[in-house]
Amino acid sequence: MNPSRIIIDTDPGVDDALTFLFALASPEIQLEALTTVCGNIGIEKTTRNALAVLELAHASHIPVARGCALPLVSTLGKAGEAVHGTSGIGEASLPEPKSQPIHQHAIDYLIERILAEPGEITLFTIGPMTNLALAIRKEPRIVPSLKELIIMGGAIRQGGNVTPLAEFNVHADPHAAHIVFHAGIPITLIPLDVTYKCLLTSADVERLNRIDSPIARFVRDATATYMDFYRKYESFDGCALHDPLTIAAIIAPELLTFEEHHVDVDISGGVGNGNTFADFMNVAKKPANMKVALDVRGREFVELFIERMESLCRAGL
Ligand code: RIB
Ligand code: CA
């Protein structure tokens, strides 16, 4: 079977970086490009981190297009730094990348690539959806041309991680999420309901570091801050593989349990701003707008993640 051709829109971000490596370690996937956005950290650092992590994995042939530096309406908060560190990749230290982003803006790059090959590209958004929302507004024809959209974002029955009701990616740009949710794209949503069941432990990281590999050391150093945050605030010795779980929608969908629902997002600006909710009773009589993952075999996913990362490390990168 031909690999799925994917583009990842991203705000690296520790778990974003793990996602690129996981995609590169998975033969079912062909990672075609990264488009960066502000989110966990500012656009300069998310773009630098994207280039640096690709360089670490000897994948600098993959283009990086720089995207939006601000959300549509909200202002960029600092919540991401507490989790991902001021560098955006925890305590990891990667050399300044030799490669540069392409000249084209992420919005224009997404439009060009999606229109050029209708039905071929699967887009992953694992940060705020600002770039995609503006691409939809600039060129609505990308909606029927996109094969599928896989979103890490939202919290359906689960509470939020940045407010009691809202998940970080949606809360950072709720207006962008609203545009994307209602555009008519075939969406698969990977919310906190499932990502919090996919916990990477320090023992998993130690197991990976039995391999003498710069990528194993990167995973250890990048997740150190992330794990400190979880120990301190969520009393868990590990961290949630939020973004990497999106890859399972392609390589191991059997690990996920999906339901079709109409999902919306609160953009009223009040206490529930950025809250995502499913109309489980279909009281609004609106058709489902996405496939939502509401359960996962979490430990099996983490084992798959580690196995794939071990194979990448053994490849001598
Ligand atoms: O809520 C989790 C999401 O917020 C992940 O994408 C993580 O990278 C942060 O951006
Ligand atoms: Ca992210």
C-alpha cells in the first residue's frame, strides 16, 4: 500500500518534535513538509525548532514553510513555555539549523500543495489552526481538495489543560478552530480525552536511551521539562503524547475508538472560550462534522511509539 502523504502544521513544541520523528520512523507515512505557526512559543522559535529537528533526523530535504506569528484575534499567551521551556524543546540543545525555511508563506504553501494534487494530501494540525483557517478563507477550493484533516486539539468529555474547559491548541486560536470545524473538511479529531491516556514514562525514555543515539538523547532532554511539569502539576511521572497520537490515526487506527458527532467551539469570549463540545444527543439536529476519538488503547500506543523510535535510533541517525 502506498504511504500516506502528509503535511504537518505545527508549533514545536516538545510533543510536536516527537511527532516528526515518529512520522519519519513510520513506513506507512511520507512526511512531505512542515508548516509552522505560533503557539507553544513564538514563530521564530517554532520555525527554528522545526528546521533543527529535521536536521537531527537527517531529513532537511523536507521543506519548512513559516506561518502566522499571531492568532486571528486572541493574543499569544506564555502558557506553552511552562511546559515546553523557553526554547520550545525543553532542555534539548540542537545546533543552529543550516537550512532555512522556504520563501513562501505557510498559508500560500498549503494552498499550492493541496490544490496541485487533489485528494492526495492529508494535513495534520498539531498546534493552533491559524494557518489553515486563513488558507480556507483565502482559497476555499482547498476544502474539497484536502484528502483528510487530522487535528490534535479539543477536549470533549475531558476537562481542559489551559483552562478548566479548553485545550491549548483550540484555546490559543478559537476563531481559527471555528472556521476549520465548520468548513466541510473531513476531520478526525484527536482530543485530550485520548491523548491523556497515552503517557510516556521516564522508564520508557530510559529504555530508548539504552541505544547510543543523538535522537534518543534528544527525546530524553526534550521531555525532561515536560515531565517536570507533569510531576509538579499532574502528579504523574511522565508526559502525555498529545501530538504523536495523531499519527496513530494513519498507522494504527485500530487502537482508537471513534464516534461521529457535530462538534463546535465556544468563541463567545467568556469563561468557556475555546471549549469544544459534542452534540451527543443531536439536539441541534446538525449533521456530524467530524470523527472524534473518544477512547484509545493507550499503553499499546506508547509501546508502538517506543518501538518505532527505537528503530529510528538503531538506523544510526
Ligand atoms: O494540548 C496539547 C497541545 O498543546 C499539543 O499540541 C502541545 O504541543 C501543545 O501545543
Ligand atoms: Ca503542538
